Amino acid sequence: MLQSKLPDVGTTIFTRMSALAAEQQALNLSQGFPDFPAPLALRTALAHHALEGHNQYAPMAGLPALREAIAGQLARHRGVRCDPDTEVTVVPGATEAIYCAITACVRPGDEVILLDPCYDSYRPAVTLAGGVPVHVPLHTPAFAPDWERIEQAISARTRLLVINSPHNPTGAVMSREDLLQLESLVTRHGLFVVSDEVYEYLVYDGRQHHSALQFEALRSRCFAVFSFGKTFGVTGWKTGYCVAPPALTAELRKVHQFVCFVAVTPVQQALADFMTREPDYPLGLAASYQHKRDLFCAALADSRFTFQPSAGSYFQLLDYSAVSASADTLLCEQWTREPGVASIPVSVFYQQPPPQRLLRFCFAKQDEQLLRAAERLCKI
Ligand code: PMP
Ligand code: GLN
């Protein structure tokens, strides 16, 4: 028998809940993806490039035109300068970049600090590299990092810290002060950082996204990871990128070239075209997703759920303490069947789930779907 290297891992909660939602014909607010189409010009560009015959391998680090468009976007929207040749790598999804960055950094026995609740791919990547995940909970109710507690968790073996802002599943957004604290901490302890910024453009109520790339000392030790799936509403295209200093990028690419080698060519060409033609498209996302968040939250005003409107990402947490004392994993399944709304239990993102009773709902859905879902949730 093959002895599992990931004995505690099953099929992801996203896959399971989307399957149950389909089986039950429930409204699927579980897995995070938009149920509305991506920009027509982007889809047309993909068809064009596939038809034109751009269907062979791209360069390992990504198409130069796309890497230049990425560098242009970072300069324009974040005031960050980077070299597209030595610091930008196009990858088949942020998940792959996270895996490659962790694999490039972590040696057997190295400790990696993960902040719970944390995205499901981090821990298995650490384990497969022979590393030891050290989970530190975010501070509730705002899900802010507790920097003192994080510092206490650092040992001589600590090598890497993974952060995620805007945050999945809680919607929390790190402040500039948080990033400064992080910068000081990793500099003092000589740690590397993976900064998962896939929801960078989805921040609400006038908040700003602070990229790790905007802090010089932090940037010098950081792999910053982004996803076109989120920014352009094409999660199924599985394309993203990693920005890191040349020495870190060189190590990331050594792994990337043997995990996937390259990202899909016509997809990269379509993205390069679209980003060049509509460089400010991402700046419109916050307003349109904030509208969806507000619509969903307003329609839940008379429900028995309690909540703080999400600060970022396309996820809204609902607290069901006033409704039930059951486990979130059970309720998710139960409520997918009746009244027919699928969500994600937050406890699965924890190593040691706290006593909160929280479900995550994705509001990247058509307005009418959000209203139908809220109407059903109000009946619970
Ligand atoms: N990180 C976070 C926090 C995510 O929510 C996702 C979403 N799916 C990813 C990484 C992975 O993105 P991708 O689909 O580009 O691999
Ligand atoms: N990141 C998405 C979510 O949080 C799902 C991606 C996946 O299914 N792996 O819902």
C-alpha cells in the first residue's frame, strides 16, 4: 500500500460543496467564482489567439508581452517598479505559485507560520516540502493578525510566513500598520514571506489594498502572488503570476518549470491584449462588488444571522449563533438541501476551530441570485 503523504487531506470543501449544490439544485454561494461572464473583449481575444494558431508552449517564465503588462499594471496601480524579465513569472494559477514558492523555500524540518483561518492549499504544500506548519489564529472578531502572538510562535527553525489580504474566508483587509509590523518582524527574524494578494482589487468602503511589494524591506524577502482568475473573472483559466526579487524568482522558476513548466499560451496572449487596451479595468471592480455585497447584506437585514459587512474579497461571513448550535459542517450540508443555499463552513480553514459559528457566502453572483439566496436564508 502507498503510505499517504497527506493522510488528513480529502477532496477540497469547494469541490464537495459545489457538487452537492449541483446535485441538490441549490443556489451555489459556496465555491468562490463569478456566475456572470468575463469581459467580452477578453473572451474574444482568447478565441482569436487560439484560432490564429498560438497554441504551442510559451516561454517558461511567461509571454514577455504579458509580463510587461503586469509590470505596467503594478507601476500604474501600486507605484511599484519591477523588472518583467527577472521578477515576474506567469503561472497556471496562484495555487501553483504558492506551491512553488513554498517548495523553493522550505526544507525538511523548517517551520512555516500560517494564520488561521487559512486558505486550504497552504498547509499541504508545507507538509509535502517536509516542513512543519505552525498555526497562529487571527484575532477575532476582526480577524486581524496578532503580531505579538505571531512573534512568540517564531523559533530558530522558522523559515517562512504566509499572509493573505484581502482575506479568504473572512474578508479582512490588513492595514498599512499591519504590513509595517510584518516588515519589521520578518527583517528581525530573517524570514521569507508568501503574500497571497489574489483579491487585491476587491476592497470596500474606501479601503486601500496594501501590497507587500510596496514595502522595500518586506519586498526583498517576499513572493507576492496574484490571480487573473479573480481580477478578470476567469477562475477557470487558471492563470496568475508571482512577483519576487531576482534571486527568489530564479528559485521559484526552478520549481515551476518542473511542476507545470508554463501557463497556457493563448490565455496569456488574451490577457496581455486586454490589459494593454484596458489598463484601468481592475479599478472598477471594487464598486461593482461592493454593490453586490451591499445588496446581499441589505436583503439579510431581517434574517436571524448576524454579520459585519465584508471589508474585502468576494466573501461574506454570516454568524448563525442565534439560529443553531450545530456544527457548521453539518449546517452547510443541511441548508444546501433545504432551503437550498450552499455555503462554506469556516471551521475547515482552522487547525483548531474556535467556538464561533460562521459560514462563508460568495457574493460574486448575479444580483437576482443574491436576492433569491437571501430570501431563502431569511426563512431559516
Ligand atoms: N489564494 C486564495 C486566497 C484564493 O482564494 C484562491 C482562489 N481560488 C487562490 C489562492 C488560488 O487562485 P488560482 O485559482 O489562481 O489558483
Ligand atoms: N478559492 C476558491 C474559494 O475559496 C476556490 C478555489 C478552489 O476550488 N480550489 O472558494
